[in-house]
Amino acid sequence: MLDSATQTAEASAADERIAADAALLSDQLRVLRERLFAPAESKVLRTFSSGEAAKLIGVSDGYLRQLSIAGEGPQPETGAGGRRYYSLQDINALRQHLANQALAKGNIAKARSYVKWRDPEHEHLQVIAVTNFKGGSGKTTTSTHLAQHLALEGYRVLAVDLDPQASMSALLGYQPEVDLTGNDTLYGAIRYDEERRPLSEIIRKTYFDGLDFVPGNLELHEFEHTTPRMLATRQDDTEGFFFARIQTALQSVADDYDIVVIDCPPQLGFLTLSALCAATSVIVTVHPQMLDVASMSQFLYMTADLLSVVRSAGGTLNFDFLRYLITRYEPNDGPQTQIVGFLRSQFGERVLTAPMVKSTAISDAGLTKQTLYEVGRDNFTRSTYDRAMEALTAVNQEIEQLVREAWGRGE
């Protein structure tokens, strides 16, 4: 049996070893980022072919060519063989140009098909919380791709990384321990002391035109520690209960956005509860394995109990929609197919029709901290890329349609 001095020495050595491993890993991740994104050391979104641009805008490639020849709107880059390439900023400028033309002709519906921004007088800010308290259920992959899809479609989007592990931040090009100095996460806008900052000062632009971002890091844990103290001393009453703080912060920037996508942490703490209270809609990710489904059952029980307490304390919980999304789905896996059938029989239309299939294309893109929307088709075999993109698009379009229906846009 080790004496107390030896135990203390080994504990100290373990602390130092873990700290050294963290520093080593952080340094190597920084080197990897510099190699991937040199010389600017930051991510840049690829350009889109004329065919891709036309599809995103909702016009034919031929019409896009006519606009280019006529000198209308931003002019694309020209590559080998006269091929035209557009940045996302170009695409959004073309959307605005075409919308202005439609408005000049009195065609409001056509204008709205190009520029999809919400009408602030009749369409509320849509806040989508992506959640499940079991890690590995695909929350970050889902929320990041959803935010990027909505930005590609022309909405003004704010992505919020509420997970202290900051996986969404990594996908969007940030290395928290290097790029953030403190008070740079949502915690800075919801904390209880005089260090609180306006959310507008914390929001960062991204390399996706139309997509802004609130990064995450370990300081988000502070909300889990300070909230119980505020509740114990009832100091939280002076500035609103904990469950209203994220909602209040988001409302301060609501005029700038159409949709907020929140990547919730894999735990049911004060952060997640506050996010759910701020949410107008919820996506629960589900990996179709029996242990994950059993875990989800506990998650739903606990969530219902906690939210009922929040409601009794004055919190408002009115979701436009609550949907379960099947993630990492392997259609040829018999047991998974049975579980998906079971979930559909229990929850009906609350299970999204489109599942997110497990794909090597998404995994491979993640190796370079990229999403499928960023890497382009030429990086994979055509069938692998097309299968993954088809599934991804089906999921995100289904969620987008739910948002449009919540706004009263039936088309």
C-alpha cells in the first residue's frame, strides 16, 4: 500500500502529465491548422461552380450566364475553359439584385424566393436547439451542417456553440485555447457579475457569408457553477432567472438574424435548460442503437421534470416544433432499421422523415475540420459524396420547411 507522500507525488505527477498532454495536443492542432489554412491561418470557403450557384439562387445556369454577359450583378471568377465560379458573397449579392428586380415589377412573392429573410413584424426569430445528453449522437455534425445549409439558402444565421468541448468551434475554424482569451463565449453575455458583455460584442463573422458565430470553450462551465450560488442567495431575481438569460441575450441581436442554431452540451444542466427555454424549436438527435434509445428515454423524463419546474417559476415553453432526428443511420443494418421503425411507430411524424445516414464523406471531411458543404465533390468518389449530400440536404430541407411553416409560409 502506498503511503500518503507517495500518493501525493503520483497525483501531482498525473496532473502534470495531463497538463503536458493537453499542451502537446494543442500545439499539434495549431500546427495542423496552419498547414491546412496557410498563409492566413484561417478558413476560407470554396467558390461554387455556375451550376451550383444557379441551384442555390433558384435560377437556370443559362440565365446566370445571361446575367454575367449583361454585366448585371457581381461578376464571377473565370477559370479554365471559361468556367465561371461564384463566392457565397457573390451568390447573396445576386439574390439581392434579382429580388430588387422582382420588387420593381411588383412581384413580392418572387422577391421573397430570392431573399428569404424573415419579416420582423410577422415572423419571429427562430431559435433551434439541437440537443441530447448522450455524447456521440451527432449534435455537432447536425447543428453545424444545418447552420451552414441555412446560410447557403440565403438566411441570416447565428450559430451558437454552447458545448464547453467546443467541437462546433473547431469545425468553424477556431481553436478555443488559442483564439479565445476570456469572456468570448455566450457565458460573457449571460454571466451574473459586472463582467457581462453585450452579445453583439461577442459575435464573430465567419468565412460563410450570412453565418455569424458565438464560439465555445471551457469557460461555459462557469454558468453551471455560478447559477446554483445565485439561486441559493436569490440574487438571480434581480436580473431575471437563469432560464431567461440566453433568451434575453438572443433578443438583443434578434433584428440581425432570421435563425439561431444552438449546439447544446451533452448534459442536462443549467446551460441546456436555458437554451431550451430560449428555443422556439428543438431537434433531438438519436443514434438508432438500443442503449442510445434507452438513454434518450431518461433524457426525456428528466427534461420534462426540469422544464415543468421552470414553467412553474414563470418560464415560457412554447415550441413551434419538436422533432427527433435519426443520426449515423446505416440502412443495411437490420437492428438499426428495426429501432427506427419502433421510433416511428411510437412518435409518428415527430420523427423526421429523412435520417442522417452514416457517411465516410462526412467523417473524412471532419479530419481536416471541414463540413461536407466545404470540401466539394471532387474530393470523394462521386457515389459516396452524392449519397451523403442527398441525405444531408433532405434532413436540412425538412427542418427548413418546418421553420417556414412556423412563419406561416406554406409554400
